[in-house]
Amino acid sequence: MVNWQHMAKKLVAVPAQSVSGFVVSEPARQDPWDTVLMQLDAVAERIKLAPGFHAILRQPERELIVSIPVMMDDGEVQVFTGYRIQHSSARGPCKGGIRYHPEVNLNEVRALAALMTWKCAVVDIPFGGAKGGIQCDPRQMSDNELQRLTRRFAAMIMPIIGPQRDIPAPDVNTDARIMGWLADAVSMLSGKAITMEAVTGKPVPLGGSLGRKEATGRGVAIITRELLKRRAQSPSDTTVAIQGYGNVGSSAAMLLDEMGCRVVAVSDVSGGLYHARGLDIAALNRHMAAHPGCLLETYPAEDGDRISNQDLLTLPVDVLIPAALENQIREDNAPHVQAGIVVEAANNPTTSQGDRILHDRQILVAPDILANAGGVVVSYLEWVQNLQRYFWDEAQVNRSLEEKMVHSFERVWDFSQHTGTSLRQGAYALAVEKVAAAIRMRGMWA
Amino acid sequence: MDPSRPSDVVSVAEAVLDRAVEFCAQKLNHITPEAVIDLLRQGDHSTYRYWLYGVAKYVSEHLGAWDESITAIYIYEYDATPEDLSLAEAAPDPLIHLIIWAQRKTAALNSLIEGLDRALIQAHSELLGTHQLKYLLDVQVVDDQEMNNRRGYGALFSSLHHRPLPLWKR
């Protein structure tokens, strides 16, 4: 029998949000929600968005904050704060990841939810935008604690999620395993065998999609190919440098190599490899597959010169693909970028000052919101397969991804050409216009 | 314990790895340390992630205690997108990516990190019976100025997508 008196005492002893217990705090950062609103305001002005629609998009549609009690392995009860924010459902059920991090906060989740609204609109998938998070340090928690936290959180956000309302997915510090727990909890609470369409990013045996692993890299390669077409440049005459050789970077390298491009440089945190005549990507990937978890530094250096991550960014190549950390192309190195095309596989790899310099130098930049959207497109395809209870082979998934990415690119390209804006400005403007159009067509019930 | 003496660094490295195994055992339903080592040798991803985190945590405690200029230490993931990291089948990165926030960058701190890394690599190889890694620690030191101005790796603290996790703070 549970000793409630004892438990109540423990509840008082462990206050909510005492996740880290640290005293030192980092200098304040710009509020991400303010940044997102500034971006929206700029776009609204450019496209002359009606003030009423602008006002709607400046507020998340629905916000749920929950206090999640979890029995820890030592018998203590800790209470965690969780969020699920739906920015807009104008174009369809909301879609967005759930992250676990000690510093997750309301405005961060709001900002990420709005960015999901724009991303889904850019690639024209019938979703709105959402995001969720739990303020916790997942690395300090056991497998069992994480599972209890996830299931309880699922129960607490159940009133606002579901396959036709809001479909969660993995994000920072969450993975397919956690999505499996979430899907199971939702299924059990709704009295169903399995409601697989309630969550994406699940393990394949639970209804996850084939092709998901390479989806972001495949999308990057497709966007690169389409940009080359617009510049009337043949892949066989194109040299490519890729910063970051994780899942996205290595998939993009493999596909661009297959398309006939010469991938002349790649790098990871251990540094980079450069060979002016092109690296043997197939051999490199075989090496990486044979040595799981190893870094590029373990690849024999005969196939190229060792270079630094910073050197890679300014190599004389046609296409530069930053696929690692944020803020890699900045005010200090943007003047030295020699590539004519930059495809942003990472999130925010270019600072605003760096972006301005690239724009002034007439370097074509495929923005992250479009270039790395392959992952969210295949999340959509996972949901589609789950709804129809019919699963496609990988070739079918890849074909559908290709169609979506090409179509989205064409729309953004044409819009930018027509309005004389950069691809980044065009992508955001197009996204906001699409969401506003959906609101207008649904009519105002106010 | 004097960390400048190599023999002490070696014993610290061994102790760090042992404590990381215990940490891992506790997080995985209280299995035995021997079972953890078996899982690590089999390349079990979940075990390896917990273990690397444990190593990072105890390394941070030692570094923080040894060098008074250190304000805080964080662990972060080096990869492109959250989607990239969230794929369960992806093999864990063998490097522990740390950001040390120190009042200033010093040769003494660099030397301390290098010495500890060498000792950890040796102890790692002995514990898991694998080849020696080139590095185990990937440490980026940011000073107060970089942190305040969000320059270099200090920029990650403004990031929406790459969020360093705090390991140790003064």
C-alpha cells in the first residue's frame, strides 16, 4: 500500500523545476519568441499581410503547461514542468517534436512551434505547427524514469493531441524509443490496440517509415540538384564541400556522389578531408560503416589532404553544404566563401550578418527551412501510411519525398524570382501567405 | 591528489571510468557493473550513451575542482539537426563533446585536458578491450568574453537547436 503521508512529505521536499540545482547561470540570451515575432513582422510588412491575420499569427493558438509528477527510482517524487504549444492548425493537424532539456521554457517552445508552422507550409504538407518540451535532464534519469515521465506526460497532453489534432515527433534528447512509449500510452488511454498515427518518428516495427534515416540528407541532395538545374550547371561539373559528416551530411554526400557531383571535401568534429579531384565517397562510407561510431580522422589520409572545419568553408567549390552546428558562416568568414551555392542542411548555419554578405555577393543560399525539410516530409509520409494501414517500400517513400521537395523548391524559386527576394525571404513569405490563405478560406468565426 | 603528476592522472582516469560504469548500472535498472561492461563491449547504444555521459560528468567534476578559473562545464551533441540525433539506430559519437566556460583560456588548462584525455584513452582501451581512440574528449574552452558576446562556441548557448546540457557549475 502506498504511504501517502510519507509521499506528501517527499513532494514538499522536492520542489518543481529543481532539475539542475546549479547556481551559476549563463548570460541572458535574446528571447527566441521575440526573434520569431520580428521575422514574422518583417514578412508581414513585405507581403502586406492583413492586420487581422498578422495578429492571429503573432499568438500561439493553444498552450498547455503541465506539472508532471514522476516516481523516481529512489522512491522520491519529482515534479517536472512540461509544455505543448500549438501555434497554428489553420492548414491541418499540428506537427512538431518534443524535447527534453533542463532549460526548456515557454517562449522557446512557442518559437519552435511557430517555426514548424512555417516549415510545414513551405513544403506544402497539410500540417500546422506545434512543439513540446519537458524541463528535465534526461541523461541523469534512468530508462525507467524516462519511461514513466513520458507516459505521464502523454496522459496529461492527451486532451489536445491525436492524429487529427496534433502529432508529436522526436526532437532534442528524445528518440524513436521514447516515441514508441508515447504511442503506446496514447493507444492504451484511448482503448485502442495501437494508435500508430498519433506519433511519428517511431521505430519501424511500430509503424515508423522506411527511408526516414536518409530523409533529411536526401532532401538536401534534391534541393542542391534543383539549384544546379537553375544555374544550368551539370552535376558532373560540380564540386561540393560538406561540413558535418553525421547522418545528414553522409547521406547527402552519398546521393550527390550518385548524381555525378564531385564531393571534394567533407569534415566532422575531428577535421576534414580534401581532394581536388573528388573523394571516393563510396569507400569513405564503407569505412565509416565498418567502424561504427568512428570519426573521419580514422579514414586513411592517402585519399586527400587533412583540412580544418574552417578551411572547408572557404574552399574553391561550387556548392557548400553546412551540415553541422549553427553560426558557421558569419561576418568574419562569409567574405571568403568561394562557393556560388550554399545549401543549409543544418539549422541556422548562417548568421544574419553572414547571410547579408552572401546575399550582397550574389551567392545563392537555399535556406534551412526548405533545404533540411526532408525529415518532416517523411514524418508526414509516415502519418499517411499509418492512417491507411498500408506501408510503402523505401522506393515509394523516396519517390514521394522527391515529389514534395521538387514541388516546394519550384514554388519558392518562382516566388523569389517573381518578387525579387532571396530564397530565404521568399520561403518565409510563401509560408506566411499559405497559412494566411488557409485562415481566410476557413472564414472568421470570431 | 596532484593532477599534474601523470600517475595521479592515470588513477583519476581509471576511477572516472569505474564510476561511469556504476552510474550506467544504476540507470539501467541496477544491473551489475560486469553486465554493463559486457553491454559496452557488445556496442549497445543505450548503454554506451549513458556511460559516455557518466564519464563526462565525473571528468567535469575533476576538472572543475582542479582549475579555479572554470565557471561551468557542459556537454553537447555535434550534429546537424534534432532529426539527425533522434534516430535510435545511429551509433553514438565516440567523442565526448564538452564546452568549458572559464574566466580565461590558459595553457595550464589545455595541458591538464590533454593529460587527462591521454589517460582516459588508455583506460578506455583496457576496460573495453578495444583499439585506442585518438581522442575521447573534444573540449572547447570559451572565456567570459566569448560567453557574454555569444561568439565561437559561446554561440551555442543562444541556439534553439543545439542545447548544451550543464554538467558542472561552480
